[in-house]
Amino acid sequence: MRLFFGQLPRGRALRLRGAALVLACMLQAALPAVASAQERTDALVVRQLDFTGNDNISSQLLASSIETTKSALFATSGLLRWLGLGAKRYFNQRDFEQDVLRIEVLYKRSGFPSVQVDTLVERTAEDVFITFNITEGEPIRVSQLTVNGLDTLAPEVRENLDVDLPLVEGDIFNRAAMQASADSIARRLRNRGYPSADVLVGYVVRTSELEARVTLDAIPGVRARIGSVEVQGEERVDGSTVVSLITARPGEWYSESDLFESQRNLYGANLFRLASVQLDTARFVPGDEQVPLRVQVTESPPRRARASVGYGSNDCLRGSAGITFRDFVGAGRILDITGRVSKVGVGSPLDWGFEDSICSPIADDTIGSSLLNYGVTTALRRPAFLSPNNTLVMTGFVERRSEFKVYRRHEIGASVGITRETPVRRLPVALTYTMLFGRTVASPFSFCAFFNSCEPVDVAFLSRTQRLATLSATATIPRANNPVNPTRGYVATAEVTLASRYIGSSSDQQFTRVLADYAWYRPIVRDVVLSWRVRGGMTFSPVHLAGSDVPFVPPEQRFYGGGPNDVRGYQRNQLGPVVYYASRAHVDSMDGLGQPLHPDTVQIAATGGNTLAVANLELRIPSPIFSERLRLAAFVDVGGVWQRGATPVDLRITPGIGIRVSTPLGPARFDVGYNPLGLQQGRFYVVEPDGQLTLDPGRSPYRLEDRNEFTFHFAVGQPF
């Protein structure tokens, strides 16, 4: 376009030239938008985006690597489109053509040099349906993977540096997995004292032979220890307290994971709103044997108050309140006071006359759980007690809690506990002393149905006020590579609980309880994990209650077996000694007809035992389909619970299979256990109309027949 202004006055010509220039710029800016609108092919909505032939790369990854996007579910579903909800994604011809190249590049970087991508596009007046047909071709595989630079390291440092890498010999030559392998070695070196560690990547690809040789050259640098620690941002909290809360401490070997753990500890101390622990790059010189750290914190307010109110059909009016004092009298102490009340408006002493209105459902409770529920807890937490590795927690509480027409429980007590965890060996040890006074009010039926205490001696014991003093010690050795989904290593735990009159317990509340657990994990081939666990416990008691030849152990301190994390051929707590009960009306009606009791009307209550033995063996393999998110499992569980000295050892074997689905919270699993033997024999009780229990000697011992041999479990997380 050419404009001529030569015959106009100079000022007017300049003004017109300026206006023309602005118009030309506006037209030039508008042209891409017009072209983009044309490329969108009259705003066709992408209703379908599918991939076929992609055996080695998931459809989710392919969809996230291209520009063309499928419209939201509400915009694509035929039943829901009329609602007009959901984001619509429009078809762009230029992006679509480049998407073919994007998929090809992704496949070639993933080890498929001869990949071919075809497309199938179906258009209507308003919509477009797209399918990418992929022919992957033969992949390039890693014929040799060499890791150099680790031979000069000390044996304890070099151990397991190059195991379980994302890329191993025989795998498809995926460049992302190759770089991830280099990053894994570098990260492991930085976690073992080498802050400047790096790994260089080299490879040679022979496309004609479909093989690749990969070399990872590790450059560890100089091993260094933590040096000075500079704290910034503290105001009320002393800097020495901040240093005592972190696991990366002066004199220890540098570890990048310790920096993240230290940051987590600072947040967990409930003293800071923001916290970061980093290598001080301004003072650090690569090659030095001392690594300076910088800790940056922003303190939380010194006090935090909270309160809530509500209403529940079985609680009537309820509320809670609490206050937290941060850095209470210094040294990072946390004082927390919490109180709660419920049954307000009908339960004495806060009886506001609501029993005939909004609180009427709980006014006729014969157990007494319509009384006011309350609870007050005071806890004082002291970090770095006597040592930077120790944390002291002191707690006192008083409460009355209840369940409508089931039970009422009164408790008052206090506890003192100390936890020690060394930053190097990661061996947490806890020692806790607890003194508790408590009493439970309930009907015999409630004790049987809800507390698994059906025997008269147990009911009588739980119905009177008890003084229980316990000294508990726990220790854990966590050596698994992942706390949520472990594939290598082991975890060992041990727990001992002592209740004795020498430490304040009553004469009929004396026992020693020992429990140990060891779980082991190891990949036997790529992505196939073999794991096993052994778990055992014993309880010893010198107490013999009247009418019983078996040493008495409180029901809550006994062992129970069965469930999704135990012997999976049994439902929770149904492995071991059990009793059975049914209503008087059903028993009399069946006796009158001369027929056996219907299994669906017979209830089961576990009575527990003083000895536990469980062993699990499980093999986890990737699924043939959706292998990135779905895994299969086969297992065999062996275990038993029994009363030492009263019943014989009875071990049950239950094999089974399961499915594991990866979720952000851990693997969600579905297990099916096969149990051909059923439950153990036990006493049979009849529930009288007034809630009392009557032993039926004619049916004792009783065994529940006509049961399903398969047991189903749903849970989140691995079983062990």
C-alpha cells in the first residue's frame, strides 16, 4: 500500500502520515489473529482425542506433550453437553500438524527411531474427532551401561550408589531415563557427603544395530562435613534453639536429604510460618571440606487460639476451644491447652432444658451417656531436652466420653515421654510413662459387642475403676528406600510395655507385653518385588482373677489377628479365640422350629490371646496393562492367636491375590484371601431382652458354618 501526501500542507500531511502508520500497525497486529481464527477451522470443538498403537508410552503422557487438547467431560458427554458446562477446546490446524512432529520427537527420544504417526480426523459442522495411529517400530536397547568414577570411594559410601537406576542394560534407550539415572547417582552422592557431586552423560547409538552404549561419569568432588550454621530471621526464638531443631548439624557429613529433613523439622516444631535450610552458596567454595549452611525462618505469632461449635443428633450441642503458646518460657517449648464439651443442653450440669426439643433423641439413654461429655488436655513439648537429639513431651488429661446407649467412660491421667533420634543412624527410640485412672459403664451386651469382652470375668473387671501405670519403650530401624511403597531394604520395630505395682499400677493390672516386627523388601528382577514379614508378640501376667485358670490380661492389651494388614483370609480381629452370640428371640424361634441358627443372625466377638505369630510372603509384579499405575500381587499369610497354657497353637494358612493402584496417598489395594478352615470354635451366648448375656451350654463350643471361603479387603498403603 502506498499513500501520497505531497500536495497537502506540511502539518496536515504529517498528521495523516501518523494516522496511516497507526492504522498499518493495527492491521499488522490483527493479521495473526485472523490467521489463527482461520486455522481454528471455524472454531471446531475437539470432542475426542485418542491414541492407538502406543504400547510403550501412555496416552496420558502423549496427551500432555501436544498442543491439541480434548474438551472437558461435561463438554464431550452426550448426556451432559446440553448443560453447557465444562471448558471447550478448539481445533487449530497449525498446532495439529506440529503435534505429529511432537509425538515423533518424543518417541525418538524414548528409543524408537522408526516411529510413524498417522492421523484420522473426522469433522462435523461443529465438532472434530481426532485419533493418532502410532506404529512404534523396533526400539533401540541399551547393550551396555557403564558407571565410572565410583571406584575411588570408600566402600561404605560406594554401596548401592548404582542400584535400582531408572535405566539398566536391556532397557529401551530412553534419554529421559538416562538423565534420571545420572541424577539419581548425583543425588545419592550429595546425600553421602559430596555437595559438589555431578554426573556427566555420554552415549553412542548404533541405529542400524538397534543398540546404544551409555556411560555415566561420576565426579564426586571432595567429601565435606557441615560447618558453620547461620540463622536469619529469628526474633523471639533463640538461634541456638533453631540449630538444635535441625538434623543437619555441625560436624556431620553433608547430606542433601538432611537439609529437607531439617526444614520439615522446623515446620513441625510449630514455631515458624516459613523455614528453609540451604547450602550457603555465598560462602561455600567447591573443594572445601566444610559446608556452611544458611537457615532462614519467619516466626509464627506467639499465641494461637481456636474454637468451634456445632450440633449432632447424638451429641446435641457441642463445642471445643484451645490455645497454643509458642516458645513458652523460651527454649522452643510449645504449651497446648485443649478443651471440648458435648451433650450440652441435656446432660448435667449444663442442662438447659433441651431434652424435650432439639436434644430429645438422647434424653432416654439408660446407660447414662446422655450426661455431659467433657475433656481437657494440656501438653508441653520441649525440643532438644538435655541433648539436641531428644524431645520431651508431658501430657495431662481428664475426660468423660460416651457413645449413645453403648457405654460411658471416665478417665484421668498423665504421661511423660521422651523421644531420641540420632541424625546419622536414624534410630528413633521412645520411652513413655503413663498413669491412668479409668472406669467404663456399659451393659454386658455392649461389652461383648463393642469391647470384645464377653466373658463374665472381663465384664466385671472393666466395670470397676482401674489404676493402670505403664512404662513403654519402642525402637525402630527404618532402612527401606520408600516409607509408602518400599521396594528395597528393611524395617524393624520392637515394643515393650510393662505394667507393675512397683511403678504405680493396681495389683490386678500387671503384665509385660512384648511385640516385634521385621519386614524385608528386595527386587528380584526389574519391577518385580519380593517382600516378607514376620511379626510376633507375647504377654505375661502374674494375675489370676477368681474363676479363671488363665493369667488375666486387660482386653486392650491382648493380641488380635486378621485383617487387611495381617492374615488376609480373616476379617479384622477374627483370627484366634472368638465367642458367638445371638438374640433370645431368634434362638427361641429356631428352637421352636427345630432348625439351626441362621448364620446371618449370629454375631462374632474376638476375645484375643496372649500370644501372636504372623508371617507374610508377597510377590508384586507390574500389570500387563496400565503397568505404570497398576500392579498385581500374590501372597501367602500364615498366623495364629492363642492363649498360652489354655489353648493349643493353631496356625492358619490363607493364600490370596491382590491389585494395587497408584494414588497420591499411596497404593490403593484390593486383596482377596482364601480361607478353607473358617473361624475357631467358641462359646455361645444368648442376648436377653434386658441386655444380659446367658451362656448356652448346649451350643458351646459353637462353630459358624456355611460361610464364604473368600475374604475381601480394601485398604490404602502396602500391607507391610
